[in-house]
Amino acid sequence: MVHAWAWILVVFHFSATSAKTSARPFVISTPIKRADKVSCLECINDLRSGAQYEYNPNYQHSPTLGDVDKEGFYRVSFHSPIRNNHRPPPLTELVRNYIVALHSFSPTLSNGFFSSILVYILWKFQASSFVGKYLRNHFQCSRYNVIRKKRFHALILSAFSHASFNHIAVNMYAYLTFGRSVKQVLARHGISLWPLVFSSAMLGNLAFLAFDNGQGSCIGLSGVTLSLVAFDALVHPTKELRMFVSFIPLTISAYHLYLVLLGISFMGILGIEILERGSIAHSTHLGGLVCGSLFYEAFKRGWLTRVKKSYLAAVRGI
């Protein structure tokens, strides 16, 4: 059963405050004695012809208005890249910088992202029948592969397979967006992200095998992405998320979105379809949400930190 939830696009909404400044470009030390109805041009001419003015050293340069200089009244401080014949960096350089930055931030996010893209390309452009057969045998979660053929690695590898462009686009967006947030939380406590990714992939696929009566196969990173959504929502329950449902913009808190996804997944297992029929693996979604919730509880109670310390002590002892 192929997952497709391109109906939803979640965008972070962060509010930021900026300090207000009262800086002025210049201060007239001696007021200009003019009639009430005097033109701005005459004021400018007075300044240029020697009227006293004092430069304000605390003035913050504007990228559009410029500043007073010694030679004249107005000096442009913004230089257009087009005017200076400056060109943006090549696209290859931007891609390379993004890859390096993503991998240095989180190898787990980087490897999962590019592995999914590679497997998607292999699915779409199968060079030979061997490639297609290999993907069906090892990159699909089904009772035939996992139980009958004992290909237990398919529980994890199937997460990197995607059925369509919308499928992989939405999953990769959610994976990188929520993955970055969860990574930052875990890193502050010295905990890696990969245990959550691998455990949610396995638990989501096990839930599919348990609740879908062996019908069809399951692919996609949705179990992992929803585990990240669950963990992030429980850590930051009041975070505002913006989403589009049938092109209708909505704003919802992270915790309320978590509850909505839980309800949709649970009702989907019971056969009550709300969004789309036949293509959503609700059991995989529910498994991912449950895994993210359990991982959060273990994190909150300090169990993950104690397990890590015990593991490191055992390794040093060896």
C-alpha cells in the first residue's frame, strides 16, 4: 500500500522582534531660518552651500537612502550587483555548499535524504530487469519479503522507496524540516538522531504487517517523518505551524496537529477514511506517531541518557 499525503504542506512560523532605532542621518546644529513654505530643494542647496550640519556617528546605514558625506548631501551606500557586474554563484556551487552544510549538521538527515533520492531514481529509471527485481525484493515491506523470505532488512530499506514525485517531495520536506528541529533538541543532550529514525522505520512497517492483513506492500519515509512530527510536537506543543488543506491556509499548534494525525491514523485502521481511499498506510503512520511519542517519553525521563552512558561504559570496559 503506497503512502501519499501531498495534501498537506507544513511551514514553520516563527515570530521575531526587531529593536527600534531612532538614529537620524544628520542633525542640524543651527536651524535654517526660512519661510514656512520653503521647498526641499532650497534646504538642500543651503546645506550644500555651507549651512552647518553635524554628522551623526551612530546613524545606521540604509541600503537604499545612503548617508551624508563630506563632498555632498547624498551618497548612495547600496551598490547593485547588476551595476557592479557581480553574478550570483553557480548553481553547482550552491548545491555543493548545501550538501556539505547538511552533512556536517546531521549525517543521518543527509544520508536519509540522498538515499531516498537515489532509490527513487532507480525506481523510475530501471536500467534492467535485475534492478527492478532487486528493488521489489529488498526495498518493499510486505509479508512475503519479511516473513516468508526473512528479508528483515526490508523493514528499514523500504522507508527509502517512494512511489511518486509528490510522495518523495512531501516526505523529504517534512523529514528535513522536523528532523532539524529534533536533531537540535537531541544534540543538546548528547543523543544521536539515528536511533529514532531507524526505530520508527521498523515500528511503522511492523504495524503495517500487523494491521493490514498482509495485503500489498508498504514503501515510504512517512513512518519516520511522523515520528519526528510527534517528538517535535511533544517538545514544542505551542509551536505554530502553517499548512494548506485543499489550498485553504490554516494555522495550527504542533500539539493539535499531532492529535489530528493520531485520530486520522486510528480511524483509518478501523476503515474510516477521511482524506483519501486506498493509498494511505494508516497503520504505518500510527506506528511512526507511537514510536515518536515513546521516544519522547524515554527522552523526558532521562532513559536515553542513561542507556548511552551504560553503553559507553561497556565499550570502554571492553
